[in-house]
Amino acid sequence: MMGELIELQTLEASDDRVWCVAWNPTGTLLASCGSDKITKIWGREGERNWVCKSTLSDGHTRSIRSVAWSYCGNRIASAGFDAKVSIWERQGQEFVLQTTLEGHENEVKDVAFSHSGLYLATCGRDKSVWIWEYNEEENDFACAAVLTTHTQDVKHLKWHPHKDVLVSCSYDDTIKMFIEDNDDWSCVCSLDSHTSTVWSCDFDATGKRLVSCSDDKTVKIWHAYEKNNQEGIRSPNGVYPVWKCVCSISGYHKQPIYDVKWCPLTGLIATASGDNSIRIFREEESKQRDVPPSFSLIASNAHAHSQDVNRIAFNPKEPGLLASCSDDGTVKLWRIEQKLM
Amino acid sequence: MELSSELQNLNPTIYECTEERTLQESDLNNDVSDNIDRREVFDLIRTINDPEHPLTLEELHVVDLEGVTIDNEANTVQVQFRPTIPHCSMATLIGLSIRAKLIYTLPTRYKVGVNIYEGAHIQEVQINKQLNDKERVTAALENKHLCAVVNRCIATPDD
């Protein structure tokens, strides 16, 4: 099986670095943000053309590192180097600044809504991960926990697709997982295998596997071994599954890998790197059971952007539609076509 | 990054500077296209001012031509530098200034790496990691106070 990465459109998003792109849950809108301190919302005009539908400014006084959508699609959260997290609420066709969450000491690097709609998580250079609980009556977020397990700045956050389990990636080279138990959030495991900063991670559709990428230029696949697993791998606390690295993909990127995404619709893995490239991997089908998974490169573009590719995002509804953003100020839309040899 | 007001190295050794590059006739000919070479990269960083002394990084032997490599095929530039003393608290700031100068002046196609010469600093590994984390470098250069200090280091007398 081979594939092709076809460039569909280039959006001149900014005069400066674009740090992040994120699709809304229905895949109809794409948010982008960056060093120009503005979040832009892009939508379709006609069948194929994407245009800027609205601009969210005045939320931050420094670079916006990351932007996220709530799973109801009515809220956007943006994380800034100005130590603030801004929450924007949809009113008709526009997004209005609803509230600002303050608490981090300095740069906030990522923000993520839980799939359950109950929580919002933020992280930053102050080495902490904050969990905010949504209060529907007051339509506000209150701090539920400040987790200080990481020893260095926390780069990225990801919620489990089906459970309220939070995963964080850090400059301390580790990935950590957090769960709530009796109103108390705690770290249940640490995935230590990368040899440099872990920039990003993503779950597969089942939530039983995780993919991570790092400054060490590798991608790693992690597998969750549940209680009483056939392989006989024991969980230290007997309840929470044990995560083991089952595959390492290396030799494809010449610079740090800044983002990795696992498409829930197609099962493809996409990587974005400081070497300007985007690469697409597909899992090899194995006839035998109990063999470690292996992935092969099916498509790539070594010059996807003219500078570092900072983030990529698979459209959640349209299989094979991918968005990317770069230091070159553009956002690009791609289609991945898989074909038989 | 913490900045101390105390002088770290009271009496640094001063080294001689390299001679100015002699202009070739082809340098002024717009029809001749040639790659950026390591001497040109070195010229960009050798005039950077030391944060503590009224001396350049070249005069303090913090940077030298040997520490500069450029690969025009891969579009990479690597600079190695040598803090004057192995516990110099200014090492990160010096590295950040080198990086900032190169980011601001080189074409954007180059991937810049800035590292301390092996064994030249007690916190070599930590400092190298910070200097090559683009997120931290970007955030540092957005910090008004730090940006002002870096700009003083990289300003040329003509500015």
C-alpha cells in the first residue's frame, strides 16, 4: 500500500509564526493561532475553498501557543505566552471572549478540553499541569487541581478519547498520565523512553495505544496492558493499566518532531517536523498474533512548508483531510490518498 | 533566566581579532551567485558584544572560525562557543545572543544550532538543550527585559 500527500490549499494565515491548528468537532471550522497574538477561524466557502471567517484578537498580549475546541463545538480556549488562558464562547457566527483563566506563573503552552466536557487542562513553563472543572450553572471554570509531577516545563496535553485520563508531555523527556480518584487528581504512570523533550502525543481511536514524538527525532508507539492481560504484565497498583513502548520509528526526520497525530478514521499516523516535512505512516497488517506492531512510510513531503512545521491536525469527519501550520506563516490543507500498488 | 550584576570573570584574556575579509571582485558582481560560507556566518557573530565586558565575543575567544559549520545542501548552520569560565552564569545569555543574531540575519531556510564546546561549561547539557528549544528561545526573545539585554549584545556600533 502506498499513498500520496496532495496539497489542496495554502492559507496566508499570518506574517509571523503559526504555532497551532485545530479542527472543531464537526470538522467544519479550523482554528489557527500564533506569534501575531490572533486566533483565526477558517471555514469553507463553496465546495473547496477555505477562507477566514472570523478573527479573535485582544485575548492575549504575547504569542498564542495553542488553541483548542470544546467537544460541544461552542467554546474555544487559547493558551498564551502571557500566562493567560482565554475562553471564547460562540454567539451566533462570532466568538466572544467569555473569561480569562489566570494561575500559571509564565508561558502557558497547551490547553485541552476533556471529551466528557467536564474538564479543561492547561500546562506551561512553570512545570505545572492545571485541571479546571467546568461549572455549568455559573458557566465558568474553577481550578480543581495543580499537578506538579513534572520536573521541567510541560509542552503538551492530551485527554483519553473515552475516559477522564489526562496525558502530558514534557521537556523532562517523560510522558505522564493522571486520573481522578475521590476528587483527587494524581499521576498514575510515567512513560520514560524518549531521550529528549517529548513534544506531542496522541491516542488511537480505542484509547488503548498512544503515539508520541520527540526532540530525539523518534516516534514511539505505546500499548496499554490492562489488568489480567494475557501477556502477564503486571500493573504496579493493580488497577491502572501498564503502558509499554512496543515500537520505535526512527530515521525519517532530520530535526525535532514537533507533532504527531493518530487519525481516528483511517488509523494513519502523521508527523510534523522542524525539517519542514510531513510524513504519513501506516501500520503493517500482521497475520501473526503477539508480534510487535510495525509501521511503514506511505507518503511524505520533504518540503511541505518552507520552514518548521509546528502542528498538524486530521479532520475529525473527512477521512484523509489534514491541516498543517508552520513558522513560514501559512496554514496548508492536504489530502492523503491511499492506493494499492 | 537570572541575570546577576556581579562580574563573573574580572580579568579576561583578550585575543587578537581576525583580519577583515578582503572583498573579491565577484562579491560585487550581481551575476555571480555563491553560497553563504562559514566566514560570513562567523562575521555575523564575532562582533557580538559580551554581556559583561566592553569586548566582542571574538576578542574574548568565546567564538572562533573553527566553531562554525555550514551545510548549504542541508541548510544547517552550527555554532559552537566557549564561555570564558566553566561556571559562567552568562553562558545562556551569550548563546541566546548568538542564536538571536543568526535568526535575525540569516535567510529563514537555515536551521540554526548553537552549542557549547564539549567540556567548556559545567552545565553544558542543560544549556545546550535550552538554547536549541525553539519554544523557549521564542518565549525568551518575547520577554521585554531579556530582549533588551540581547539587543544590546547584538547591536553593532552603526546602529
